[in-house]
Amino acid sequence: MKKFLLIFLLLIVSGSTFAQQYKSHTVAKGENVYRIAKRYNTTPEAIYRINPTAKEGINEGEILAIPITDDQEYNTHVVEKDDTVYSLSKKYNISIETIYLLNPEADKGINIGQILNVGKIVKKDPTAIDAISEKGKESVLDSLKIIPKERKIIRYITHKVKRKETLYGIAKKYKVTVEDIKKNNKRLYAEQIKKKDKIRIPVYEDKPSPGETIKNPTDSRVSATTRYTIKPKDTKYNIARRHGITIAELEKLNPNMNPSFPIGMQITVPTTIFVSLKDSIQPGFELYEVKPKETIFRILQRTGISADSLFKMNPYLRDGLKAGMVITIPKDTLTASTNFDVTKEKYIDLSKNLYNFSPKKVAVMLPFGLDTLNFEARKDTEEFLKSKQSLRIALDLYSGVLIAVDSAKTRGITTELNVFDTQKSNNEEYIKKMMAENDFNETNVVIGPLYQTNLEIVASELKKYNTPVFSPASRKESSLYDNFFQTRPTNVILQDKIISFVEKDSIDKNIVLIVQQGEKHKPIKEKLIAKFPNAKIAKIEEGNYLYEVRLNKVLDKNKPNWVFLESNDVAMISNVIPLLNAKAESHKITLFTTDKNNAFNNDNIKNEHLSKLHMHYPSVDKEFDNKEVEEGEEVSPFVKRYQKEYGVDPNNWAIRGFDITYDILMRLGTADDLYHSASYEGTTEYVENKFNYSKKLLGGYHNSAAYLIKFDDELKLTLVE
């Protein structure tokens, strides 16, 4: 209370040149400064000027002084999936035109998480707003003591829970809150709802509708206006910012405004000045309007400044970046970097642009199979560990996760890690029970499970929270869930990687296709023929065998021969590779495959032959062996750390666990959430894996970043792309 009085005393002493009005506001759960500003039709900057400590964050129950432009408050709505302007107009009983009038930025479309004004709040206490005076100060302080009255329940509705229903969905259906339902069904504070449960839904006494239709433009955000004459160096940006409105609102106030913005022209602006031009823009800085879908990360890259600098200049950005915001940036930084196109950059380093240092809640779900381990019998346990491949993979992945969490901590990103044992594949009943017994509402991301069937179950259960689920191992995508992230490039992406490479330089090449018989290899054969219609196709005999005479017919002595070998049959590969190797003496032959499967690693296939043929293939990771470090070559920091922690070299799964987790934590540190980070244009790379996520038309996100590797001379693996 003392702190609140001090704020008002400072305001009185400062001697404002205009009669500003203020209102007290008690911060509710989940509110941020941006949402509060929307409610009172002011700006985050204006709230920060009156409540400077709010820059460090606000807490539930805290009291803020709110500068206001008119005697009005508005209901706000956080945009959810499937929301449209039309559906919101129906939900809040207001017209579409009203939503656009209250939210000019909605003309460009609405996005999940966006905060909209959705109608006026009918006020009950007109004395709550007073000008800054002794009397006004007492009125505001007295208003803080008002205790909201409980709404009167006139009856109850009994609702029988249906399959896949959630408390949130039920509350939305009956136009009550989740808390209203829990208050009248006490067991729901400790239990999850289940199918066929019967719960009581309160019906409250009717009250005036919170969403009131605005009948004419004078009831809009700006109630009092004045005329302003354009001065030298004035821009739409600084005028809009000075008066606490967006550029779109300024243009709506002045529909016939001359687009050249000449000096001396008069325009209409709000009477109240929120931020003085002198305070808002200093020498060496300029104003910039945030574009639709623009991100903080994108602005940092385009300007070349640090996240700390950007937030120091624009503290309200900690509450989120929105299209139409006018922010301060160093002068000429944007102009100087206009030609910088991040898509031309092969890789992006997220660690240089960290700004979101809130603790990250990460859940890891892997099949440790602890329910089948006999810890009493050490010999049995050791045998079990040796025989259970999924457990070995899970342990290796998890060891990499732990190193990633520790590494991110050194960059200021702290992690709350929760680990869950999924036990086995296709374990629906157990996983649903496990998830029902734990709270995932605040979880930022789930890494795992390992098996596709379990992944689909977890993604389905967490869809209601919009929690991202990252698949660490499976190559199968999900066509059902938008919150599913596929970290391994799919077979199609790997195929396209090498086909694109060959296609770029195939004009003077003799393309040869050697494809295994059978339905399984028919799709890749058709795909290669479609891409290379002039390719020569080697005839494969029954039993997947190639005769030398058949090979001679498709090879060309006068051109480089680029040969695709598509097979997972060890016998066929061990037949074809020696034939090609023998012909390499008289023909220029380069070998390609879209799928270097385990058959190529068989002892019957000599790596010397693959090296001589310079075989090219796509890969999820670099496939370099960290254990064989040549003299003078530096060991990666991850490998050193892993060796120190566990006393052994990391295998591919441990490296993968590190790369996936560290990338996730870096993305969370440079974005509001992982969906936001998926919009980055560029590829991230760590020890042996790289990531470039994009949204599929149906389903979740896939990783399109893959490597192209070739066998070089002396059995060396070389990274081509």
C-alpha cells in the first residue's frame, strides 16, 4: 500500500501538463501487462511509466495504477485454435465490425495467443475513476477494498462426461469457468474427469451481458480527439506511439490522410498523450512498426543487436511481441541489414540471441522398463541390459539429455526435468493412467516416447494443452496432431536430398538405375524414373541378381556414369558392388543410393569398393566416429564433457539425445514457445545432427535438415552438404 501511495505522490509532484485519469487494477492469475493494457485501451509503455517496477514482472494480487483514455473497460479474449472473428462475434454477442473497430490489427488475421478486445464491460461503480487529486486518490484507494460479490446459483445441471471431453471444453459449453465446476465438484481438485462421470454445472442468476455492441464509432477506443499539425521529422510511427495507438488506428482516425505525410498537414489524434516524444525517442534511435508474423529473433537478426539491448529499449516486449507494435531500435541498424536474408545463411546460432530465461519444464518419456528389472540379481540385470535394445537406446538418449540440460545451464537456461518410464510399446492404458496422475499443464515440451504408437497417445493427450511432443527416434510422422514434432528426417526427405543433388548436375551424366525387384522398391524406382526420364535401367534377374552383360549395356565409356543402387538385399548388393568396382577401371563411375540401410554395412560389402566408387548417400546425422580422432584434430566440447561424466565415448544415440534437447532449450530461450521458434528461417546444427522444422499441411512439424555424405579416398567419410 505504501508503494502504491508513493506512486501517486510522485505523479502529483511531477506536474503533468494534461489532466490524466487513473484507475487501480488488481492483477489476476495469468494476466500480463499487455493484456491489462488491452483491457483499459492504453499501452504497456504507459503502465510501465506509472508502475516502473512492473518491468521486472507482475504477480497475482499486485495492485497497478492504470492510465486511461476514457471512462470504459473492455473484455479481452486470448485467441485459441479454430477461433475466427465470426465465431468470436457470436460468442461475445457483438458484431464483426465491432471486433475490427476494437482491434484494427485483426484486419491482417488473428493468431493463436493473440489478445483481442471483445466488447465493453458494463461498469457498476462510476466513482472508481477520478482525476489525480486528493479526493481522487482516496477514491481509488477505497476502491481497492471492494470485495467482489459471489454470483447467485439458481440451479444445477447434471452433465454426463463423454469420451475425450475435458473440463475446459465442458466449461466453455456451459459458459462457466473451470473453477466454477471444481467449486461445485470438490473431488475434481484431486481427480481427473472420466468417461460417464456425472458432474454438477452451476447455473447463475442472469446479469448484464459483458459483451456490449458498440453502436457508433464514437464509442471506440478513442473517445476524445484533437487536431495535430505535422512537424519536420514527424512520422506515423512516432505520432502513433506518442498517443498510445497503433498506426492502423491512426489511419482509421484519418481515412483521407495524404500518404506523403506533408509538413503542415493537420490530422486527428487522441487528446491524451501517453508517451512524450522527447522521452520515447533519443538521438541515435528510431521507431519501427512490427510486421505481421515477425518475431523477436527475426528483429535481433535483422538489426544485429543483442536481446538485452532490445529489451532495455523496449521493456514491454517481455510480455510478448505483437504485429502493429511500434518499438525503438538503434538508428540505421535495420537499414544497414535490409539486404541480409537469413534464408541465404546455411546455419543460425541461437545461443547468441537468448532472451527468454524463465525456467523450462521438460518431460522425458522413454522405455526404461523398470517394472521388469530385478535389481536384487545383478547378473540378471546385466543380461537384461545386454539383450534389451530399446532400453540401451533409452539410456543412451537420456545420458545425452542430461549433458544438454547441464550445458544449457551455463548459458543461463535452467530446466526442471521430469522423467517418466513408458515401459513398452503400444502401452495405451498405462500411459494414459500415468498422464492422468501427473500435471502436464505447465510443461513446455515432452521429449519421447520412443515408439510411434506411444508417441501418438501422448500427443493426443497433450493436445488440449497444446504441448509440443518431440519424437526422438521414429521416422514416422503424425497426420493427426499439430503438436507432434518429428526430429528425424523422413525417408522421403532423405530421398529428395540426394535426388536434388544429382538433378542439379545431371545434364552431361549417364544416369543408371539398378533397383531391387518387388513391391517395396517400386515407389523409389518410379520416383527416380520421373526425375530422370532418360535414365538407363539395368535388368535385374529373378532372385535379384545382375549379370555383367546387363551392366555393360547401361554403362557409357564416354560419359561419367552416375549409378543409383536401391536395395536392402545383402546378396544383391554384394553382387552389384564388385561388378561396379571392376568397371571403375575403364569407366567413370560414381555410386548413389537414397537409402544406405544395414545391408550396406554387412561384412560381405567391402568399404574399399564403396570408397573407390565414391558412394554418396543421405543421412540423418554426420556418422563420424568420435572415438577415432586424428592427430591434431580437436575433440568437441560435448565429447569431452561426456567422457568426463561417464568415462566412455558417446555413441550416436547419446549424441542424438544431446542435440535434440540442446536445440529445444536454445529455441525456448529465443522464443515465446517452440511453435514460435519453428518459424525461424535457417538451420541449427550441433554435434552430429541439424534441425530445420516446418509445419505440414495436415499434422505436425517435420525436420527437413539432412546431410549428404560420400565415401572419399582412403575410406574417409566426407560431408558434401
